[in-house]
Amino acid sequence: MSSAASTETVRTAGRVRLRRATRLLGTLLVVAGVLTLAWAVVVWRWQDPFTALYTHFQQEHLAHVYSKHAAAFVAAQPPPIVRRPTRNPARELAAAEKQIALEAARYRRSLRAGDPVGRMKIGRIGLNMIVVQGTDEASLEKGPGHYIGTALPGQGRLIYVAGHRTTFLAPFSHIDSIRNGDYVTFELPYATFTYRAFRHYVVPADDLSVLVNHGREILRLQACHPRFFATHRYIVDARLVAFTPHGQTHTYTLTNPR
């Protein structure tokens, strides 16, 4: 075989290998694109499954810790108020609110960042999770986080709870599906509180006015908006409508919710 023929053979083999490599690279890119699109659809429709698994285990641990903390708190608190027939239900309600506020303040003082606070349930979006004390990154990876600078239920002030929308079990994935009038239940060691949603709005991410207390009990839920971005915050406000002190079967209903 002449040197010219040998050179041409080498060139032809090189072009074949290049075409094969190009086809392989193209196939890999197409597969990667399809998988990326499928992943995006899964996360958009549901949530990131890997971070969700982490939060699932964290929630199981928090539930166990919360049960122990709640039992210890209840054992150390004074006997619950025993409801007796009265001709002055307004006075009875005021006395119950005062007692609950004292217990809420004592419980709040016992909490540290990362501790379980209580269990929150929102039927509309299928939420049933332990709320964590703190809204730092590590705390929000465990579940919805209670902003430490705000009050706890029963203290008559702003209660602020934030949660992820696409990762770490995405507790507030469908926060925008909550409707006005929907119930939010927040169970704590000293009482179970019932709120009803009444307002939705969006604010810039740097708007700190949503953390300002205005002297009335509002449960404020927050998530990033729009999903996959953090430029704004989606807010749902809920007002207290009823509470049941621990150890009692009677529920106090607020005729004029705060």
C-alpha cells in the first residue's frame, strides 16, 4: 500500500471516529436535556425527592423530641383551669386568655434554635408537620420555621412561620392554593389554636414590614415567590378564631376574632 493510500485510510478512520463521537455526544446531550426537563417537571409538580427524604427523617426525629419536650412542659406547668358554669362567659374567656399567654411566654423562653415548636396542620394543602424554632437555613431544612423574633400562639401578637416551596419536603409548595376561610391548626404543649386565612399578598424579598407586630394575633405564613426564585415573598395571613387549653375539652371561640 502506497503512503498516499495509507494516509487517506487514516484520515477516513479519523472522520468515522469523529462522526461516531459527535453522534454519541449529541445523544448524551439529548438524554441529559430530557432528564433535566423531567426533573424540573417533577420538582415543579411535586418537590425535590432527595432533600425531601432528608427532611422526612428530620421530621420523624423532631416529632419524637417534641413529644418529650411537651410532656416535660406539661408536667411542670400549673394545673389547667377547670371550666365551670358561669354567667359571664366574657370574663371566663379573658381569664383563659391570660393563663394561656403566661404559659406561651414560659414555653417560648424554653425554646432554642432548631428545637421543635409544635405541630401545624393545613388541610387545604395537606400540611401536617412539626414547626422548627428559627428561620435560618439549617432550621428550614428540617421543616417550616418559626421566626424567633415573633410571638407564639396565645401571646396576642404576630406569629411568623416560613417554609420552602420546592425543596426539603416543600411544606409551603402550594401556599397560593390556601383560600380565605381555610383553617390552620397549630398545636403546642399548652393549647391547640385554630386560625382562619383571610388575606393573601406578595411583597419584595427585602420588605421587612411583614415582620412588624401591630398588637393583634396574626399567624403569618411565608414562602418564596415565584417558585424556584427568591425575589419576592408570598404571604398568607390568618386570624385566631378559637383555642383549646391543654387538658381541657372545652374550646374557647372568639366571637370577635382579633
